[in-house]
Amino acid sequence: MIKLTLFNDADVIVNADLIECVECTPDTLISLTTGKKLMVKESVEEVIGKVVAFRRLIAGSARLFGPKAKNSCAAETKGFDTWT
């Protein structure tokens, strides 16, 4: 999930897995696989950066499970607020 800002200054949390495409028209328009479209204040580059940061967080969390799992997820979630 990523946090974005709509043009009415309302925050919206978007499921990054549902993003189909991001367009610069000249505003940033996000098309979701559900057919819904969102116009946000963030640039295309910012949206991409937030999705990449979210994916890295999720990929890092996968290490919490398995034979070499850490005892605490504090190290994995450090900096969580930086992608929102």
C-alpha cells in the first residue's frame, strides 16, 4: 500500500498491486486494474519511487519467515514511514 495525495488535498492509500499504469497528462493519472482512475499531486517519478520502496519493504519482510528468521521485525520495518 502506498500513500498518495489527491488534488483536493485528501490522502488516499492505494494498493500498489492494483496499479496498471501511471500517466503524465500533464497531471499524474493512475489507472487501476479495477477500472478506477486517480489523479494525484505526486509526479510519476514519485509514484514509482513509492511503489519500489513498498516492494523492497515487502521483499525484506519475506526474510522474517524461514530458518534464518530474525526474532524481531523492528529492523525490517525501520524507515517504514519514509515510503508513505
